[in-house]
Amino acid sequence: MFGKRSSSGSEGSAPIAPAPAPAAPVVSAPPVERPRAKPADGAAPIPPSMGHTPASPPPPPVETKRSDTYYEVKGTIFSALIEAIDLAQLARLDADSAREEIRDIVNEIIAIKNVVMSIAEQEELLDDICNDVLGYGPLEPLLARDDIADIMVNGASTVFIEVAGKIQKTNIRFRDNQQLLNVSQRIVSQIGRRVDESSPICDARLPDGSRVNVIVPPLAIDGPSLTIRKFKKDKLTLEQLTKFGSISPEGAEILKVIGRSRVNTIISGGTGSGKTTLLNCLTRYIDEDERIITCEDAAELQLQQPHVVRLETRPPNLEGEGQVSMRDLVRNCLRMRPERIIVGEVRGPEAFDLLQAMNTGHDGSMGTLHANNPREALSRMESMITMGGFSLPSRTIREMICASVDVIVQAARLRDGSRRITHVTEVVGMEGEVIVTQDIFVYEIVGEDANGRLIGRHRSTGIGRPRFWERARYYGEEQRLAAALDASESQEPLQV
């Protein structure tokens, strides 16, 4: 089929690989060290983002550890495969057919080269080579696991993962830095981006929306560094976050009211605290007849509504031209008749345009930003607007923030690896030069158990009527809001 394969009954076919000498030496595959135990197939998966709740110590990595000799044998067979296969015709096949063809050719190469290995070792070698040709190489088994939140590749021989909120080292490794660079380039090229010496930093995404960051030499000293923030295949909901303990049922009801009532919301939190996951959860409560436009650096939001327009920034080309910034996208949104604008991450002068949108009829707009608490989130928004070159007095900027932002939802990753929604805070108004806020809902840590897991509770602060009460009443949600606030005032400490 590929033009270079030899097949029975076909004359004139090109040989699969250079013919071996009559007395070809036998190549022995190294023994493969296998884990002593594997996790049970029916074990409940650990949620990858907001819902990390570490129970017992995380399971040991189950990846196979291989010796240098294994990679030498694999390299020899891989080189013969590249000579034997017609990549142009391979590209025309679907994934399953292409995988079967590659397996057939590799089996023939193993027979010709007299490679001695067990059936199990041969199957692992076949899977490795198929992943190298068709997928993301050694990363494929990690991407297939739904309990992994982050994959961190620090050069060819060092790969870490995050499971249950804790980082652990794996036995996965790449053949060399060139293979790691090839995998990185394959990922970023799928969305029309590039990473090389002239453009050594790149943000990209996988087909499932997982976020990817690549930085390569000369900026990365020890070889290419690849970081993947994996997304769960089954999208998380507020009900699931409640089950994981990230928020109480009453707090989830308050967030549903916020999403349904078109309250302008900023989700704040540190790196890895679950901001994007929480934003995805809130968007589930947007009415299906609303037109939503999302702006992101790398498209990762997974909205469920039927009327969604997704926009993505573009880096400059080789000549340094053609860049489309986040601010360009947000400004263009205003001409697209949006009802809600959702910014994946606010990190620069686009904060000014988002505030303008929130204050000019696009109620219910949302965005995320990095900050450690709600008060700091307001300061960061002011700083981003100032750094954007806007020569506005501080009071004017604060008045704009106060008039535009209604609620700040704070997410945090605690020291035991769990993720919690720690504050639901509303912006009340201005007193002099200061923005006044009040907490509606907070998370209190009251202790920890013998295993180091934190014990805490979500509770209402006793605010009877939040500032967005009238908006909730307009949408018929005031009774649900009142019931949630009343029920959460006296909650016993819970460990989840």
C-alpha cells in the first residue's frame, strides 16, 4: 500500500529495510522493568482541576522504566521504518488503519533484523513506535490518563506529573532532545503556530482544549521544556465540585444565581487554582438564547451553549507582523453584537476594554486573572490599566472598576493539594479613594487531620441582601439566593 513495503506475491517491491548480512548478529532487546502492582481498573478517577482532594498518598507511577539499550534498539528499528514507509500515503489513512500498517511493517523489520524479544516487549515497542509516528510519542500514555492534571517535561529525560494535587516524577523519557522538540513542534503546528530558535516561546493547545506551553533553547538551558495543563474528558459541573468539597451546596447555589442573573464576574486565583474550570462551570448557567463571544490566548474554554463565537489571539510572523493581541479581540467583540463577553485570562491592557464592555450593556461578562485575594484582584486590574498607557487618574480607574465589576470569586489551591473556592466577594462602591468590598461567602480552615488534610467549612458572612439582589429579583432568582444565604450561615466544619 505504501509503495515501499514488500508483500508476498508482489514482484519488484522495494525491500523494507537494507537486507541484513548473511550472518547477521542477533540483537537482544533489554529486559523491561515492570511495576509490581497496577492500580485497579475500577478505581474512581481523581478530578484534574478544582476537585483535587488528596486521600491516601498518590499512587506510584505505573510507566515502564527502560534502559538505554532499549532506546538503541528502538532507534534502529525506527530508522528502518522511516526508510521503508511512504509517509505521503500514510497521511491519507485514518488513525486506526495507519497504526495497523505501521505495526505490520515493524513486525517484518524485527523479523529481518533478528531482534530477540518477548511478545510483551514487542507489543510495548510497537506501541512506542506507533505513538512516535502518529501521536505525541512518550506522552501518549500520560495523555490517556484522566487522573493527571499537569504534565511537566523538563528536558528529554525528566517528566513530572501532578496527581491528586501533588507532583511526582515518572519513568517516562524521550529518546533525546530532538525527539522532544519534534513532539513540541507537532503540537503547536496543529493550530498554525511555530516554536524554534527564532521564536522560542509558544502557547498552544491540544485538540481536547488542554493548554500547552513550550519554551526551547537557547532560552531553556537543559533542553526543551513542555508543560501541559490537561482537561478532564468529562467536563466538571458545580455539582461535582460540591461533591469534591471545592464549594458547599449553598455556595454552589449562589454561584448559579450569579451566572443566571448576568452579574459581571471576575474569577481570581493563583496558578493552578482552577480558575478556568470554575469559569467553565459558571457558563453552564447562561441561557441558551444568549450570544456569547470568548477571547483567549489559547482556546481552552468549553462552553455548552449553541450560540458561541470563539476568538483566539495570533502571534507575530517571522517578519514580526500580523500579531493580533487580546485587546484587539476584545475591542472587535464590541462590533459583533455580543450579549456576554468572556475573556479567558486578563493579563494586560485588555482589562480596560473588558471593563468598558461590562459597563456598556454587556451584562454578565466574565474573565479570570491572577491574584491571591479579591482585594489584590482589584489592585491588579488597576495596575494593568495603568501599564497599558492610559493616562487616567487613579480615582477614575477605580470608579470604572467599581461601576463594572459586581462579584469577585476567589479560587485557591491549599497546602494539602486541594482546591477550594475561598471567597465570593461583591464590590459595593467607593468611600473616598478606596473601593469598598464585602464578603458574601467565605471558606474557613479550622484545623487538619492526622494525615495532613485540611478541615474547613464554607459559610455565609451574614449578608442578608447582596448588592446584586435586585438583579437576582429581575431574573426571578431572589428566593433561591435568600434560601442559599440562610442555609449557609450555620455550617459545621467538614472534611471532604
